[in-house]
Amino acid sequence: MSPYPSTEIKRLISESLREKNDSYVIQELFQHFPTATELL
């Protein structure tokens, strides 16, 4: 599966978690889960 469009997913996750788009939490999520399937 191809990587997801990170800008939209980052925005949705950061809003849900009340974090900034470039926060440590968001960066770690994207490092550990490189595809949408793994993230979900």
C-alpha cells in the first residue's frame, strides 16, 4: 500500500489529539506507522 497523503492525515490527527502538526507525538506516529493501514 502506498503512503497516505501526510498533510491531510497529520491535520486530522493533530486536531483530534490537540497537538501541533509538527509536534513530537505526531512525528513519532508517522515514523512508526508509515502506511494508512498500519496507522489505522
